[in-house]
Amino acid sequence: MLIGLFLFSSCKDPNTIGLGQDDSAIKGDLYDNTTVTSQTQLDDAASTANLERYPLGFMTDPVFGETLAGTAMVVNAPGTSAGSTATSKYRFGKNAELDSAVLILGYAKVTSGSSVITPFYGDSTQTYTFTVGQMTRDLTQEHSFLSSTEWGKDATEILGTLVTNDKNQPQGAIYIKPLTPFKVTEIVAGKPDTLRTVVPQLRIRLNTALIQSKIVKMDTLAFDKANLFTDKFRGLYVSAKASGKGGMIFFNFADTTSRLQLYYKRDGKTLATRDTASINFPIRQGIGPILAYVKHTYTNPDIKAQLEDNSGKQYEQTYLQALSGLRNKVSFNFDDFKAKLGGAKVAINKAELVVDVTPDGDAHFKPAPRLRLYSYDVAGLRQKISDNNPGSQSNPNGDPRGVSDIEFGGYFDSVNSRYIFTVTSYVQDLVSGKTKDYGTFLSPAPLIYPANTAPWEPLATSAERSILTGPKKDAAAATKRMKLNIFYTKLK
């Protein structure tokens, strides 16, 4: 991933995004021996309603273990639109016979200006097996949409499978190429079939006999109202397995790309003729629910030990994983710093949380491009820390000491293998007693936050992970560790 290149075009070197200010340019004395602790914890489940992109895949990470993600989706009657029960009242015609049924899933992409990247994470060259099951659960009646819910648990009737990298598949060999358009043959009523280029997408053939029975032969009245159709055809659940390390793919359901497309023949308008036709059944956010299920299985003894250890012991390295996997709880003890001040008041000129990464050299599972830092309030609810909450017209309750996202930091510095956060006002308030630390947390984040998503909410829209070097008290100057740099002026 070209970290930061497309997001911060004004930066000369994308590897320097989030780097701290040159120490010599900061006024005051430096104190970098604050007692910091960092503990690996399970992150909270994420809401998967109206995600900007949906995860689907299977990863076997040699350090973390297995992660699987599946997506459940409502298939809607033709002509269904958001906020309405009306449909186009589609009719297949007389003696309709299905030729093929294709589940089309549009790949997600991240764009900024003219640059485009894929949020795919892992090894795209591995062989992936996608399985499409028939949902029995009515997603339109759900009110909680957490990623921890196994939406496809009862989707045991298999409607179709796709094995990538296999030339013996009905449509030939399919490869995971999230940014590559390709050509398909399109049926045009009353005209010869035409070859056209389509946006990057995954196409899974479904069993024609089953779709003929379930949809083509469905009572025609069920096509007249959206809820009647979804009651008869409860939707689909797509899961994945992968060889080797596998990977996590993300799909887009915000436009018309994702759909169930049927190709069929029916009696023509003249005697003894047959017409060829196609019809789309939309799968789209805002029309019917689309939900994701994520499961992590941690096999690393060190991770398992940390998750089970409530003693407060500091481990040499800690772990972060996206898709509501792992976070770190970070704590600060300022007793030694206050003793150094001798009871005097202090002005914090600059404070930086430096988070060093333990390099493991994995070519496919690279460190997260960005981390986020947030805290709990007295009620145990997530909130921005003051440095990441600048006041503005759109945020009148923000903190006037807040800084921009770039100044706040948290972006991966690949040159020095670290992240740096500006936490000046947060540390000032903690040291002075204005703010109490009810919990401060680190977790992975995508390079660009999804639209309409708060930067402290659990996310299911990226899959990266990072291995962090733990804090060390009284360490030598060059020691890789998590630490707090405090530049301060002692007041009289």
C-alpha cells in the first residue's frame, strides 16, 4: 500500500507523515521516563450496518492465528428502492427457463483525487473458495447488527461455490484482482449480445436448478411488494476459505454493482419462438440490510496469555488487530515526573506518545498504516482525547487546544517503524488532575476513516495488524519501546 501518498499529496515524503517535531525546536526540558503500561485486550464488536465496505475472506496469520469474515445480504425484488415497498412487479413471462444465475459482488476501493488503492489485505495469489448459502434468518427484522453475530449459521443450503485460480470453473479461471476491470457478454433484448467492460467485481455462479425453483417459479404476487419477496427468499450468506496465508477482501454495496443477475429464456411474442432476457435483483445498502460476521481465533501462546492475564504484567510486545480484533489499553503513572517537579506547577509544551513496532518481516501482513488513540469517559463510553478534538463551527464543543489529524499523528512511519501521537493537552490535563484517565486505548485504523464513522468506534472496514514493542522503564536512549516524551517548563 502506498501509505499516505494519495492522501497527503502536499507531503514530500509519505514516510514522514506523523513524525514528531525536531526535539531541538521544542522549548523546555525533556522527560521520557514516565511509567507507561500497555496491555493487549479484545476489542469490542463493531456495528456492521451501512459499512462503507464489507469484509469477506479468510486469513491465516503466522503470528496472530485465523480470521474469517462472511457477509449476509438481502436480495431485493427488481425495481425495489430505498424507503419504499414498491417494486417493478416484474414477470418472467411464459415458460421461463433459467440459463444461469450470477451473484455479482463489486470490489471496494479507496479513492482520493486521481489515486485509487484497494483495501485488500493479505496474499491475493492464494486460492480462495467462496460458498454461497441460502439464508433462513430474516435480516429485515433485525435490530442489532454486531460483527460478533454469526449471521450465516443456518445458511446450510449451498446455492453455489467459486474456486479461484481454477481454469476448470464454468466461467474459466477467476483471480482476485480488486482494481482490474474486465469484459463480460451482455444480453441486449432484440439485439445481438454485446461485449462490454465492467468495473472490478467477483462473479459467482449459482445452481440454476435451485434458483429456478426458488425465484423463477416463485408465486408472481411475491414480486409485487418488497417485503413479500424477501419473506419468500431470505437472502444470501457468502463465506470464504483460503489456502496459505489467504487474505481479506472488501466489497462495495453502496451502488448498483452488487446484485443477483439472472439470464433466462421465455416464450417469444410470435409462435414457436424463444427470447433471451436478463434481470437484476439489487443487493444494496439502504434497500435491504447487509451485515458482516467476523471471527478471530488466536493461536499464539503469547497473545492467549495476555488476554487471560489480569495481573497488569507488562509483556515485551503487545498486539493490535483490526476487524474488531485486538486493542491495547495504555496507562500512565506520573508519580516520578511529579516528584521531579517537587510540587511545582508545570506547563507541558509538547507531549508525544511514541509507539515502536516490532518488525516481523511478513511481506503480506504489514503493519497497519494508521492507529487511533481514544479514551473512555466516566461512563465508560469512547471519546476523542482533547488533542484530537479541535473546536470548530461544526464541533462547537471541541477543545480549542485540539490539532488537525495530521498534527495529531498515528500514521505509520516506515523509515523508523513507529507511530507518534501528539498528546500535549491530554497529558497536561492528566498531570494537573483536570482529567482522570478512565482508560486510554490504541487500535488499528484505515488510512482514511470511512465516511460517517466516528474515529473512536469499533471498525470492520480494514484488516491490518501491528506488533508493538512494550514500554520499558529506565531504558537506554536508543531502546525501541513505547514511551511518552514530555517537553515541559517548570513554573514558579
